Amino acid sequence: MDITMLKKKFINRYGQSKEESGIYFAPGRVNLIGEHTDYNGGYVFPCAINFGTYLAIRKNNDNLVRMASMNFDYTAAVTPEEIQQKHEGQWVNYPLGVLNEFRKLGIAITGMDMLFYGNVPNGAGLSSSASIEIATALAINELYYAELDGIALAQLGQRAENLFVGVNCGIMDQFASAMGKKDSALFLDCNTLEYKIVPLNLNGYKLLITNTNKRRGLADSKYNERRSECEQAVEYIRKVKDIKLLGEITESEFYLIEKHIPDENVKKRARHVVTEIKRTVDAVEALNAGDLEKFGALMNGSHDSLRDDYEVTGPELDTLVEEARKVLGVIGSRMTGAGFGGCTVSLVDEKQVNTVIQKVGKNYTIRTGLKADFYVAGIGDGAKLIERF
Ligand code: GLA
């Protein structure tokens, strides 16, 4: 990203000022394994990527919070009192939701000039929205001396998305954006928020992200539907075991009590969750032991479970995964994020990356009529101040 360009556009739009300005960055994320486990109190294993959202920001004396983006035409200029009003269907709800959460903490938000620029593909399941939330949260935290730590910023971002934007997401995306570490993944227990930073020693392998370029229509309503199916599973299980979240039962316990779940769909959803939590623990163990083949096999198992039991993949994601697995040098391939479109992530021998791109790209277009985009993932740090000017 060309920071000079962002600064120039910021000054062009808002003019010069004596007030100090800052540029903040928060990344998107790719989840390696542990999908649809976060809101069930399970484990996830995401890493922050080099794509994200940049925010140029400074306080003004006009009592107006001005928001603009280099990616979208829509702009907003609201008084601090108007922060709590939603702008139906607009991107500004992400930063507004964050400002509103700071207000609830007693921070007196004043006028500000804000210009966003994002390079995470939108709606691709790489957490463009979490990156806007966390870039905003980090900037406000510093500008108003709120002194929240990274985990508190992630939680604040999640509340903004749940309460203001209205998407009932878990903590994974905001956590990865706020807390990510270069060349590492985060092994996070979403129940306790305890986490370990695990170095990604991929020894000659690369993480290849592939975008289906299928917009995730209906994703939010289907996402909320899956969440309520998990809650129903908990209700059934509570008749025999006192639990609050599916993550509290192990896979072997599940097979003993699954007969108490009469609804076949609900049973399948629960089976995905408990097996995925186990796969995530096993995958981190395999990675720590340097067993990449096993890690890849667990990624494959994750996708198959999301396809058959959780039913959140769809033809585009399944086609990409099938085609990737056919190519020599791909040792694991799965969907990443919420599903219903978006991206896959594959573990690929670095010498084969170009062949994979060429073969998968060609066959995907033949089979779906869509064109896939490929990115070799650079694993970067979590949110940070880039510079003051
Ligand atoms: C979305 C949500 C996350 C998580 C994933 C599925 O990315 O924002 O909280 O639930 O889907 O693992």
C-alpha cells in the first residue's frame, strides 16, 4: 500500500491542520483450521494476513465525525450525538459501531476526520469488516487514551459487529486482526480467550488463498441459522449433561450422547463442531511436531465436515478444493471463514504453486464459469500504528 497516496488524499479531502494525524493498519485474517467453533467455545487457528485496512485519522474542531473511504463512494459526517444512528446497508456502520462502543465506555468522542483504504477483497471471507473495526478501535484507543489492551479491542470490535452491524459473529476475526503475529498463527481457546502464538514453520510449503469470487449472498442469515442450530443441540444435550456450549463436550462423549438429539440436521451440526475442535487440537500438535502431511490431512477433514455435516460450502468452494487436491504438491485444501462462497486455503509445495494456480484456475472456470483469484498468503502482524504526520 502506498502510504504517501493515502496521506495525499487525506490532505486533499480534509485540508492541512495543526492537529497531529496518524495512520493505523489492521489486517484481515485467514483461518487455517477450527471453523464455526468460535461461537461454540471451541478452538480456532487463524493468522493475520498482509492485506488489511489503513486508516488516516485526526481530531478536528468542527464537532463532526467525517468518514470517507478510497474503496466506497458513500461518506458520512455526523455529530458525536448522531454516532448511534445506523446508516442502512453502508460500510460506515463498522467504524460507527466501534465509536458507539467507546461512547458506552464513557469516552467522549469529538469531531474527527477519517479516511479508510482497504485491500482485503470484500465479502471474500478474509475479514475485511473486522479489519475496519480493529483499525478504528486501535486509533480511537490511542487518540482518546482509552488504554484498552489488544484483547479488549477485539472484544469491543465484536460487540460493534454484533450490536450495531447486526451480524452475530464470534471473536475469531477481531482477535486475529488485533493480536496476530508475523509468520505465526494464533491457537485460541474462544471460551477463555487464552491463546498461544504458534510459529508457522512450513518448510518449503506455502499457504495459497484462492477466492471463488462468488459473493456470499445469504451468508449472514445462514450464519445465524447455524448458530441457532448449535444452540438447539445444546438444549437437547442439556437433558443428559449440564453444558452451556458445544465446546464443553469431547468427541467421544458426543458419540455416547448423540442419541439424545432427535433432529438429524442438528445432530450433524453438533458433530461438525465437536470433531472440528478435535481436529484443531490435533493440527496444532502436528504442526509443532513438524508433521505437515498430517496438518494437511486435517485441513481436508475440516473441509469435508463443513461440506457434509455443517453444509456451509457450496459448489464453488467444493470445486476449488476438489481441483486443488488433484494437483501434485497440494497436501491440504479447505474453505476458510464463514463459507457460502469466499475463499479456500491450501497448503502447497512452493515449487508447485504456479502449476496449482494454472491448473486449478483453468478447471475452476471450465466447471463454474467463474474466474478464481490466487494470493500466496503473507502472514503479518496484528493491528499497529504505521506513522504519525
Ligand atoms: C465468520 C465469523 C467468525 C467465525 C467464522 C467461522 O468469519 O465472523 O466469528 O464464526 O465465520 O469460523
